[in-house]
Amino acid sequence: SPKEGQKWELPVGSIEIVGPSDGGSYPIPPAKINLETLRGLTHMRPRTGVMGAVMRVRNALAYATHTFFQQAGFMYVHAPLITGADCEGAGEMFQVTTLDLAKPLPQ
């Protein structure tokens, strides 16, 4: 049943035990973990308190920024990235230049 502060309760129809879990070999200890160690465990980063805090701060900053500009009448647009990287021939699709192609270059 929900405890104080819990909004939802998820009913479970069945549970399947896949195998044992050895707490001693779990990659993230309950104590503080070195950030250098986390670089090798990228898939586990979001489960740490430090990364959770970083994600909450980034979320709050992004939300505040978007809210400010939306209320000021700006529109959020995902502009295409123009890069010099030629992946799978995509660089041949179009050319970006600062030259006026209608005027020939002086010789």
C-alpha cells in the first residue's frame, strides 16, 4: 500500500525470478563513488545521486529558459545542423557557400 508521500500504487499480477543478484558485485556501491569510475559505467550514471542532481539542475535551467522565451513571444525551432562531415554521401546533396553564384568570380 502507498506510504506517506507516495501518490501511486502499482498492482502486480505475477513475478518471475530470473536469477540471484549478488550485492557484492553490484557496480555502484551505496557509498560515494568516484566520478572517474563512473566514466567506465556510462549505463549506470543516471542511477547515481550526482548524475541525478545534474539532470535535475539541467532540467530546471532548460525549463526556465524555454518558459522565459515562450512568454516573450519567441518560438523554439530545431534548425538543421550544417557540417562539413560527409557521411554516406550526404555531403553531395547540397552545397553551402557565401559566394553569389549568379556573379562570376573576378579573374
